[in-house]
Amino acid sequence: MARIKKLLQKMKDQPHGIILEEADYVLRYYGYSCKRMESSHRQYINSTGDVITVVAKGQIKKAYITAILERIGEK
């Protein structure tokens, strides 16, 4: 639980410094699973059918981090 809180705070404070593994950890904690991987695009889906697409080449762009935070209710 402490790791999730730290990652969420980092996502809010430094949205430019998040890597795919960190975003993946948070999304999986909130019930999303990776359903599709094509080159640098990954699609995560939850039990209600909500889909989040993340383009990950190195660090994830701020727009994707903002979308993740909004979808999980942390924005």
C-alpha cells in the first residue's frame, strides 16, 4: 500500500518522470490488466470495459499520466 501511495504522489508531482513499469504497477493495482501490446502501445482494460492506451517509449508523456490519474479517481 505504501508503494502505491508513493507512486501516486510521484505521478501527481512529477508526471514527466514516470516509466512504464511504474504506471503498469498502479494500473494493475486498480484492476486494469494489459490486454494488448503492439510495439510501444499498450492497452489496459478493467472489469467494466474501460480502456486506457499508453504509448511508452522511455518515460510516459504527461497527457497519459493525467489520463491514468483521472480514470482511477486520483486527479
